[in-house]
Amino acid sequence: MSRIGSYRRDTRETRVSCEIDLDGGAAAVNTPVPFFSHMIDQLGTHGRLGLTVQASGDVEVDAHHLVEDVGICMGRALAAALGSYSGIARFADRTVGLDESLVQVAVDLGGRGYYEGSIGGVESLGLGEPAFYIEHAHEFFRAFATNGGFGLHLLSIRGGNTHHQIEAAFKGVARALRDAVAIDGEAVPSTKGVIGG
């Protein structure tokens, strides 16, 4: 049974399309925000997801609209790929370090979208051009989790370099999702017998 989902979003601010294959494949990511593209590629590569993202939008205003809309599309594509949720592990957590930065991630593919994140500090360094900020990472993860119908917690255990913190978070989410979507039986992992809408 294929576990592939896709979603497309066209607004006056952005045009985004996404496809996710939970059982693997190449990552092909094209956005006008290079650092963000690099982070989405981390999700595909370290999550062992087949992942295609094509996005364009009004990044001359701010990368916010595009980053959030990519999160929306990826979340909805993930939910579509999960289907009935039958057999998945559902819960997973990972702790990932990148040099001085250390981030803990927990996910629950339980059909209810929620995000809580503590990465970042008072000052946020813009990365690349157009600039990508820690605030953008939070907006992406919030949109991804709420539209994907899963709980996502990010906890910065040790901060440090902005690039390292963000990259550790994306890699941690990738590995936790990889574990949570893994087939671990046949039943829907819920006492209700159903997950999602």
C-alpha cells in the first residue's frame, strides 16, 4: 500500500506544491530562500522521506508567508500520506546535537495539531539571502504540526550558534518523524480505534 500524500496551495502571496512519500525516495526542494531549502532537504534526507517541494512567493516582503505556506502544504501532505494511521509507531523522540547545540524533539502522530518550541534566544541572526530567522523556523514547525495533525515539541537543551540550533531542530524532527511513521504492527495506535478526522 502506497503512503504518498500531496497538497497544493495558491494564494496572492505564494504558490506551493508538496508531495511526501513516507516510505522513501529522493528529496527535491526548490524555494527562493536558500537556507530554508537546505533545512527542508534535511527533513527529507534524515527522515528518509520521498519529498518534493516547489515554492515561490513574495519573499521581497519577508520570507514569513512562504515559510508558513510550505509548512501548511507539508502538513496536509503528511496527513494525507498517513491515511488511516494503521500500523504506525505514532510516538517518537530524538535528541540531536550539532557541535555546541543540543535539541530534543518529541512527536505524537495522534491527529491533533500542536506545537511548542524553545529553540532560539533573545537575538536572532538572519541566515542567507533572503534572510531566514529562528522566528521563521517556529512558524514553519507550527504550520507543519497543526496542519499535519500531530503534536511537536522542541526543547533546546543547549543553545549556541543560530545555524546549529535550527539545523539540529530540523534533523531532530526528521529522525523523530522517521521513527513515528515506521510500521510497527497493523492496528491503529489508539484506544479509540481511529486517529484523525
